[in-house]
Amino acid sequence: MNTLRRLAQHDAAYLLVFIFLISLNLRGPVTGLPPLLDRISQDLHLSSSQSGLLTSLPLLIFALFAPVASWLTRHFQIERILATGVGLIALGMVARSLGSLSTLYMGAVLIGAGIAIGNVLLPSLLKREFPNHIVQLTAIYVLMMSVGGFIMSSFAVPLSVFAEGSGFTLPMSSWSFALACQGLMILLPLVVWFTCKITQHHTPQINNTEVSPKLWRSVTAWQVAGFLAVNSLVNYIVVAWVPSILVSYGYTDSTAGLYQGYLQLAGALPSLILAPFIHRLGSHRRLCLIATGLTWLSIFGFLYLPSWSGVWAVSFGFGVSMGFILGLSFVSLRTNSPKQAAALSGMAQLIGYTLAALGPVLIGALHDWRHSWDEPLYVLLVIGFLWMILGWMASPKPSK
């Protein structure tokens, strides 16, 4: 009841709107770039490795900046840090729309830093302000991430095509115009921040010195962190390269971008199903097998039945997002205190985004070497099988 009363207050309502509009921009700035990679690569004469770095660099910054975001909470209010993160994303999206390789990389760094702040602090803010509605609000939070990813992925190529055929003389390339239009979405949380009353609170400092050393020696911690890390690795490899893979199969870049949009939108479905019905769907291990199995089957389908790529995009988005939500729940279910959960979350993010940053670059290099997408997809099948095993080990054992 106390939480419901808080929701009735204007400042709490504004805070929720601010949180959800931030989450709308935590995936799209990364997933909205790959549909344009072929156009960018042709215009700037990039190799597959250089193109892969454009999508990997934000992920590397996620990993490197996560401890910094946690450290900042010792000195500043969480709400103010989040607003700064939104500003960094906005600056990054402006920078990468300027049309050169250097500004693309600069934009990737700024976007990565801003998203890292959101990834680290938004769950903490929800837990602090709305402790009795964490599952429901997290479901909406993940849903908004998926919606943002769908919008930016699906409209990237159409916006570029519109710029080419508009008849207007633009001071930028068509793909720069598309990236600039994507940046309009980040203005939404900034408007809320500057125009609405959002009460700021100090939070107590958290000392992780007693938790972290034990955590890094824990088999359970490595299982959970490994499950989340491989989830990030598989997800960002596919998000980075599936448009190029589909174009190589004969799809147009518009259709490839649309299918990647399907992938992002399908990622919203598990949050709508798991939040209200998770206790009726069986053990966590069974759910984990469904998520990892569906993801593996989708990769298999991309390789051997590419004519059904729209179906595989939807099933992949559903499976990998379901695994992500389960992995986040394991952080709480397999720890004994909020302090341990926070430390395990940071550990998983550091490992996961480091792997996710390296994955697209290495897969791009493998494609450059073999001149085919078959070998990269075989590698993904192996990684997907390992993810199944990690999911079984990381899942809480069914209660007797």
C-alpha cells in the first residue's frame, strides 16, 4: 500500500516515467546501427573487423564503465548520475551522425558510457524506490528496452532510403540522417528531467570489499555470471551481424533491418509472460532449457533454413531475452543479501560485456578469413550448446 501511495504522488510518477524513457534508449542506440553497417562500410570503405568494432566498442565501454558508475553513487545522487548518463547518450548520438569514422567511434564510446550508467543504476533505483513492485516494473523496463530496439532497428534503413529519395539536398549522408533521427528518442527523458519534479535522494555507501574476493572464488557466482555473460555474447554477435547474414542470403537491407526489428520486438514477449506467470511455468531449469534450446534452434535455422529467417528472428529474440530475464533473477535467487546480489551483478556485467565486445569483432574477422557466414554460425551453435549447460548449472535446484 505504501508503494501505491507513492505511485499516486506526482514526483514518484515522474520518476517512473523518467526511468522508462531512459530504458527506451538502453538498447536501440546499439541495435539501430547494424542495419546501416553495409551502407556505412561502403561509404567509408571499412573492413568487416572495423564494422564489427563499431558495434563492439559500446559493449567494451559497458564493461569498463560499470565500476565507475557504481563508484559515482558514493558522491552523487543516483537520479543526477542517470541524467548525466542520458546526456552522454545524447552527445554520442549527435557525434556519430557527423559522418566520419572517428566521430562514429567517439559516439560509440559516449553511448557506451551513458548506457552503462543506466544498466548499473536503474535496477538499483527501482529496488530503492519501489521495493514491492520490482518484478512488475522490471518487466516494463525490459519491455521498453525491446520497444526502443525495435523502433531504431526497423526504421534505420527506411530513414536512410527516405533521405536518398527525398529530393532535398542534405548536409549529410543518408545513413548519417538515419542516425540523427534515432537521436530524437533520447530527447524524451531529457525533457522529463528538465520540466518535471523529480525528487533526488542520497543513498548509503556500499562497501564491497568483504563480498568481492569471496564472490570471485565462488563456483555458483561463476555459473550465474557465465550464464549471463554467454547470453550477452550470443545476443550481441547476432544483433551485430544478422542483417549482413540475411543480405548475403539475398534479402534486401530493408527486409534484413525489419527482421532485426522483429528480433528486438520478440524480446518483449518473455517479460510479459514471465512476470505474472513465472510461478506457474515450472522449474527454473525447465524454463532455462526452453530459452537456450529456442535460441540454439534459431541459429540452426539461420544456417540451414534461411528462407524462414523471419521466424528464426522472432524465436531468437524470444529465447535470448527469456534467458536474460532468467539470468537476472538468478542473481537474486542464488545470493543471500542485496550486497552480494549487487556484487554478482557487477561481476556478470564486467565479464559479459567484455565477451560481447570481443565477439562481433572476432566473428567479423572469421568472416573476412573464410568469406562465408557458415563458419561463424557453426561457432555460434557451439557457444549456444555451452550456454545450455551453463543454464542448467546456474539454475536454482527445484525444491523437493
